[in-house]
Amino acid sequence: MSSPSRRGGTGQSKQLEVIKNLVAAGDYHYSRKVHECIAEGWYEKEDLERCIFYATTIHKIEADEMGTATDGCKYTILGRDTHGQRFYTCGKIILSPDDQRQYFFITAHEAT
């Protein structure tokens, strides 16, 4: 596993595959902020999914200052939304109340 703030490497490839599998299985949730953006029409949950599915690398890994990530990290992933526009997500892998791994989207928006 790559340490926070490192780029590249096989650890990131494995983590991206884990994240893609969680999202593909529907094992994800999002923050109130992301929920509000979806409700206000800024983007749709499909934009989050597509960003993850079509990402080729993790752009950045940082320490999870909240301490709820299973591996202590949060991941910045750049991809494309459903309109082909550059899209940014930041999230982390957490445990659900029944101890199942889930991906938690902290924030998301168009990348500039």
C-alpha cells in the first residue's frame, strides 16, 4: 500500500481496482455535501460512478484526518463524467455498520 501523498506504483493500481469493484457492486455512499449537489442538479450519481469506472490512476493519496478510512487514506480520482467532462472525486474506504467495506464519496465536482 502506498503511503499518503505518494503517486504511482502497484499499490495504487490495486487500490483503484478495489474502489472500482466496490462502486460497481453498489457498495458506496456519499457525504451530505455530495447528496446536496446531486439534489440541486449539479451532477448525478452516475457521474460519480463513471468517474471511478473510467479512471486509470489515483491522482493523489492523502491521510484521512477523520480516521474513519480502513487504510487511513483518502483518494483523489480524476476521470470523466457522463458528458465526457473532466470530473474529480475524493473518497475513502470505510466499514459499514455490519463490517462490510464500502467506498465513501467525500466530495465531487467538475475538474478545472
